[in-house]
Amino acid sequence: MIIRSPEPEVKILVDRDPIKTSFEEWAKPGHFSRTIAKGPDTTTWIWNLHADAHDFDSHTNDLEEISRKVFSAHFGQLSIIFLWLSGMYFHGARFSNYEAWLSDPTHIGPSAQVVWPIVGQEILNGDVGGGFRGIQITSGFFQIWRASGITSELQLYCTAIGALVFAALMLFAGWFHYHKAAPKLAWFQDVESMLNHHLAGLLGLGSLSWAGHQVHVSLPINQFLNAGVDPKEIPLPHEFILNRDLLAQLYPSFAEGATPFFTLNWSKYAEFLTFRGGLDPVTGGLWLTDIAHHHLAIAILFLIAGHMYRTNWGIGHGIKDILEAHKGPFTGQGHKGLYEILTTSWHAQLSINLAMLGSLTIVVAHHMYSMPPYPYLATDYGTQLSLFTHHMWIGGFLIVGAAAHAAIFMVRDYDPTTRYNDLLDRVLRHRDAIISHLNWVCIFLGFHS
């Protein structure tokens, strides 16, 4: 007699056609609010129209509906990002001196914007070298493209078209997941599954595929560029991918294929997966072979982490158990109740994410000038300054957003009657002592800096 374990029950986690698609709503400004829908009395109506359109909490109290709106709005955001990226790549393809810069990045400045001669405005164009007149750009795109292995304007055009296709796909996905197959609340609150998929899929496979691109495309192309080979003479990316002999001429261990990997003779790969440290003296950037190694290692870590949490099967950790096990000597109930807060209050979740992303962005600002990740970024001083300033500002905005959404959480979602003696409750009870100590530290640093 064979006893089989019961198959895990598959739950239907989407609602079909929950909300009819209608363009009539577009003709009714403020349809989401009874007050605004009445029409304008004063100019305040216009400001409220903009301010309240995305304040989903004020439209409904239904957490499922709020979650669906946020989720589909994310697709709209991704669509805008792809559209913007497409514009950047199109400018590089149509209006830039990228190919000239690629052949001599130390003497030719990057430019992707030429002011047309209308009422004397062409005076804004400067000589960036190589006989090209335009406005010098400080975004670092040329350096990114070089590190990616892009060698022609045609490749930039193709990428721009690809980004437009993805922008359209994202718009469709936003509509589809709100009007056609909208996830249920249980899907949005399935934290362990989300962690597994984001860690293993997004970060793990994402890093792995980027490492693969770097090894098979970026490294050989950059080796040719650094040796002074004309970009037009360098083989196209697909030739490196499809023809192993071509790569074996640059990195002999490629001739052995995957054999060293399966025989654990990994040192064979030390030609293109290095751990040199420091900067490449030719380009002033980090060694691209180090960066490829880094992405491969990070991918392995994330792929392992993506198998850590318990989902349909009884193995793995529950994030709730991990949180509630954290109790220090001065933290009372510790993180008890935090899981419920973070799965029912998107403001609390957003606040933590913004604080972490903001802090990380400020770290990136400092790392990008001390360890420039892209070739010839170190010697482009305008770009260095711009990237530092940009990331510091963005980090600052994100941290301000973190405080704002934490405040909204405290006002709208926090219930002190059910939260007694946990970490948050204890911090709130002696917040005056914490703030005055931090104030003292700031004054001390001010007098001693």
C-alpha cells in the first residue's frame, strides 16, 4: 500500500473582471471623491484634485481595493521609467557623439544634446572635442553604456525601441491586474512567497543574468576598447555569445566550457572572475572582471536566500516567528505585533522601505566617487559631482518620505490599545528622552566638527 502525502491545495488568488473598464470616468474629474466630484468652487479644487488622486486611503477603507490600486500604479510607474529610459537611449543614438567618445574618452567630452540655431540659441553649444559642438552631459550614461558593451548607435536605437515595447507591456499589465485579474488580499499578504520570489527571482536570477552578460559580452568588448581597437572593428555581441572560440582567444579557459565548474576546478575561471581590488589603471574604474565576479557571488547568495522561507510546504522559516523571537533585555515584547502591522499598513511598510532605500542611496553617492564602477567615470569631474549631488538629494527625499509615511501610519493605522509593551510602544513612551539625546549629539558634533 502506497501512502502519498496530500498535494498542497492550490488557492485561487485572483478575482476575474472585478471592475469594468470605462472611459466615462475620465470625463468626470475627481470621480474618486464625493466632495471633489461636485466641481470647483475655488482654486483649492485643482490642488485637491492632484493631491487626493493617489491618496487611496481616502477613496475607500477596503484594504484589498487599496492594495490593488497601489499594485497597478506600480506598473504605471514602471511604464514611465521605461519610457524615460527609452528617451535617454534615443538621445544617445540620435543626437550624441557616443561613437567618437568611445574611441577617445579622455580627450572628447560626452554630449547628447545639440541646441538648434533658433534666435541665436546655438551659442549654448560648446566644443566638446572631436569636431562636435553640443552641450556636455554629466549623467554618466556614456560610461554605463561602455561598461555594458554597447559599441554603436544602432545598438542604442534597438535598446530604445525595446524599452518602448516594455513600457507598453507595463501599461497593459497595470490595466490587466486591476480590471481583468486582480489579486486578492491574501496574495498581497503572502509575505514568505513574496520574499522567496523577490530574493531568488528578481535579485538572484537578475544578478546571475547580469553576470552572464558581463562575462560573455561586456568583458571581451571592453578588453578590445581598452587595447585601442576601433569600435567598428569589434565583433558584435551575439558573435561572442554564439562563438565560444572567439572568447577562447581572449580567455583560453573558455575552450574548456563548463567542465571546470562541474569538476570543482574553479580556479580556471580566474581569468575573467577576479578578486584584484582597487581600480583599473587604464580606465580609473573598478576592474570589470571584479564586478562580474561580484554579481555572480551575489546571485548565489540571493538564490540560496530565496529558498529560506516556508510557503506551501512545511520546510523553511516563517518571518513572523523570526520577528517575534527577537527580544532584548530592554525591549519588552520585542517585535511582537510587527508582522501584523507590516501586512495591514502599507504606510508602515513603505516608511521602512523608504528609510532603507534612502540610506542606501546616500551610501551609493559616496561609493560612486571613491570606487567608480564604470570606465572613465573617475576622470569626468562634472559627472562625478553631478552623480554625487543627485544621489544625496534623492537619498534625502526618500528619508523625508520615510518620516512622512511613518507619521501617516501613526495617525491612520496605529492602534495603541492593541500594542502594549512592544518595541514601538516603548520607543514612543520615552521619545522625549531619545530626541533630547539625539539633539545633544547633534550639538556636540556641531561644536567639534
